Amino acid sequence: MIKLLLRLITLATFLCVFGTVVLFIALTSLGWIDLQRIAPGLPEPPPIDTERIPGDPFGSINVPENLRPGEAIPLRGMVQRQSLLADVPVPQQISTNPAVVGTNFFLAIAMMLIFGITSSILGNMLRDEEPRIQKWLKAFGISKLVHSLKGFFSWTVSGGVRRGCLTLPLVLLIFALYGVIFAFLDEGSTLFSRQGALLAVTLAFSVGLVSFSGDIARRIAARFWREQSSFHVYPVNLVIAAATVVLSRVVHLTPGIVFGTPGGANVEETSNPEKQARRDVTLSVLSIAVLAILGTLGWASTGVVVSSLDVVLENRVAMVVAGILNVITNLGLAIFLIALETSFYEMLPFAYSSGRPIFERNKFLWVVMFLPISFLFAHAVANPQYGFLDSFAESNVRFLWFTMAVMVGVTFSLWFYFKFVDDMLQEWMGLKRRPRTRQSMPPAPPGDYYPPPNSYDDPSSGRYG
């Protein structure tokens, strides 16, 4: 009992200290705690403008209001990004400053090591300790509730509508809802305005394109293997998308967490585990490759648009061309942003992600794929312009370090609990009984020992068996 109390006190002390530190970092990052009041001797942080990336190639120019027919004007200033996408850099805005590149490369390596190690430990731990977890769920009477929640989050409506004519309208409705949800990331416009409606349509189309492209690739692979495949729609994922939008607004992420998985193409599994593992890796690599191709094409198209902004055209032609380039620019940036963030989050080797089969099968392949994706994510989204110390002024960078710190703390806490506390606690609660000690057996007789003859076999007794 004393040993159990000491271990519980040790675990509680670590959780309190770790929780206090994490909470302090979170409140400081949100600006709810002023470090200058706590420690006036600290140096003032440098004045950093994180609202817009410097060197905006879409800057406006002075164009006369009354243009004469046939007068030529340049396209620059007539092509503009939507406000949410103004924080997404075009290829010409990517920083080549060694301090920024080095900072983001270090951040990518840190994410690779921390997410890779913690996810591997957590995955193995939860798999090995599942019997213990089931015992606690049964003891508290919530095993059925957990099973119901698991079924709720894996619920799909595809089976019911695939036999009718509601599949396409339902899918379009879900994509539209994704666009509306992600449009709330833009604090400067509302859905009832023209800009807000255009942003919702742009994001809905981009989510649909990114999602469908990977699923089509998986179904083509299934046809090549001559296996059955089916498309499933997961409406519950809309809740996850809404939660990420709320999180982005609370911690002031720019442009925010924009990734969605409205559905997925499932390929029929084989009975051969080795063959199934290879197929899972192939499908995961194929999905990430499609996302990379889409993101590259979308981003490259914005670079082409920026390169053509100095072209001078007749004013009426320039207005038509500028409208087309506006669509290309905003769609290209939206596709690049969604494809990059989806690739990054899918490559994290957690359960049900595309990165999990790759990580379990070939860790070197996972590193080769994850490192460039995480670097581009850090360099183009999280920290496009600052060195190491100044990068902590970016809410995106603070949130990444906060997430990694939480992952390390949770992993260590669970490891310590299952390693040193759980067995003793289950014994104390009566969930696990101590194994009975075996009674000591008499020593074996010597090799030349023979037992006395049975009285029934003794001829002198007159009795025979």
C-alpha cells in the first residue's frame, strides 16, 4: 500500500508540474499572461508584423478611373488574393534567408522525431495494454459507451445511399458544408457577403478536388488488383472540421487548420497479412503522391500568374483576363494549402492515418516522405519569414511546440502509469488477484529407489491384483 501511494504521488506530482508548465505556455502564447509584469527584466520582444507576408506581388498600382477606350493597363493590381489566402505565400515569396530555412528545417526534424517516437510508443503501448484498459472500462461500466462512441465516429451513410440516387447530392452537400465551415477561418468577411460566398465556394471545390483525387487513385489501384472497392462518406468528420476551425480561431492560427476527409475509398482486404500490409503501404504512398501532385500544380499556377502580372493589355481585355487570373490564383492557393496540410496531418503516424502503414512497414520511407512535407509545411504555412527566436512570435510555431510538448508529456505519463502503477492499483481495487503460490513439492527420490511391492501383489499375502 505504501509503495502504491508513493508511485501515485510521483505520477501526480509530474502531472501537476507538467500541466502547470503547459498551461502557463498556452496562456502566455494567447496573450492572457504578460511576462513583462511577472519579470520586468526580460527584454522586450521585437516588433514583428505577422499579419501579412512581406513583398506582396499582388500589390495595387495607381490606375486612372476614367480610361479611354483602347487604353492599355498592366494586370498588376487587378488580381487579388482572398483575405484568408493572403497569408499563403506564392513561390516568389518563399524565403531564402539561411536563418529562416535553418529554423524551419530544425522544426521539421523536431516534428519528425517527436511525432514519430511518441506515436510509435503510444501505438504499441495501447495495443499491448488493451486488456488492462478493458478491465478498467468494465469496472467503471462504460465499456458499452466507449464501443458506441467508436461506432458513432466510424459511422458512414454510404451503404444506404449507394443503392439509390442520393449519393451525388449528399456528397455535394457535404463538400458545401466543408466550404462553409472553413470559410469561418476568415475573420474579415462573412458568408453573407460576396467575398465570403466566393471563399466558401473556393474552399468547397478545393476540398472536393483534393478528396476525390486520392480516392479515385485508390479505386484505380483496386481495379488493377482486381479487388472490390467502395466509396464511403463520413458525415461525422464534419464535427472534426468544425472543431479545428474553432481551435484555429481561439489560438489565432494563420491561415488555420484546413484539411478534411469527407469520405474515403476502401479496398477489400485480403486474407494474406503480408500481402495486405504491402497493399496498405502502396495505397498510402499513392494517396500522398496524388496530394503532392495536386498541391504542386496549384502552387505552380499561382507562380505563373504572378509572373504575368506585368503584362500590359487593353483595359477591357485586361478586366476579363484579370477575372480569370483571380479564379486561378485563389483556387491554386486553396488547393495548395489544403493538399499541403492534408499531406502533413495524414503523414503523422497515428491510427487510421495514411502515414501509419508506411511508418510500421518502412520507417526510412516514412522519413523520406515526411521530412520534405513537414519542412514545406513549416516554411510555407507555419513560419514563412522568421528566424528561430523571432519565430515564437508566430502563433503557428508556438502551437506546434505546444503540441509536441503535450505529446511527450502524455506519452511519458502513460508509460509510467502502465509500467509502475496499474498492476498495483488493480490489485488494490480487486480487479486483479495475486497469483497463488504453489505448495512446495517433496524432493524427488534417488535414482536407485524402488517403492515397496503392493500388498496385493505379494505372493505371501495370498492376495493378487
